[in-house]
Amino acid sequence: MWQAIVTIGAGLYNAYKQASSTKEYAEDQAEADRKAAEANAAISRYDAEVALKLKEASQYKTTVALANQSNKIMELLGSQKFAYADNGISVGVGTPAQTLDRTRELGKRDAEIILYNGKRASDEYQSLHDRYLMLADKGLRDAAAAANLALEAASNSVDTIYANTAATTANQINTLGKEEGWWS
């Protein structure tokens, strides 16, 4: 009889230890998942900040390129006017005026191209910034969901361990009771 009682007690203790170990492992795994997600989110947030800095640098570069382009066109127009005037040609009419107008048009077109390319680069960096922030948030949400699933699975495993142990213990007690004549 005592051997049966010790066996029942050992079975209960083993079930308790197995359930505790299962729960502890799930909690550790959930915490590790959360920490990994937080680290990845921090990296994504850093990358987002870098993208914003690149956007600002791109905008500055565009501003400088526009100023340089404007200066080049002004210098070219000045050179053209000087060359015509040096040769005694009036720049207000005819071919000289058309040449100056064409130079202005080409300068304006080049400025539009610089603006377009600058805007496109700026938009790409903004998009990259937004994407990194979305990745950070998504990673945190996914980790939270994975942690919840791990904890839920562990809880289900613990419930199963306890249910199986209860059934086994009840059978052992029933068998012991019959052997000892406690009931028939």
C-alpha cells in the first residue's frame, strides 16, 4: 500500500514539475521573442531616422543644385550678352534675342529636372522612413502575438498534464482502494 501511495505522490510531483517547466519555458521564449522584436524595432527606428536625414540631405542638395544651375545660366546669359554687345549687335531683337530666350528656356528645363529628381529622391527617403516605422510596429505586434500563442500553448499543455495526472491518479487510487478493500 505505501508503495502505491509513494508512486501516486511521485506522479503528482513529476506532473507539477513538468507543468512548471513547460510554463517557465514558454514564458522565457515569450520574453526572448519580445526582446528580439524590441531590438529589431530599435534598429528599424534608427534606419527610419537615417532615412529622414538622407531626405533632408537630398533636399539641401537639390537647393544647392538649383542655385548652381541658376548661377550658371545667369553667367551664360551675361557672357552671351557681352559677346553680342562686344560685336556691336543689339540683343533686343532677332537671333540674339532668340538665343537668349533659348538659353533661358534650357535653364528653366534643367531647373525643372533638378527639382523633379530632388523631389523624387526626397519622396523615396520619406517612403523608406515610413516603411521602417511600419516594420518596427509590425515586428512588435508579431512578437506580441507569438508570445501570446506560446503562453496559450503552454497553458494548454499544463492543463493537459494536470488532466492526465488527475485521471492517472484517480485510476491508481481506485485500484489501491479495491486492493485494500476500501470499496468494491
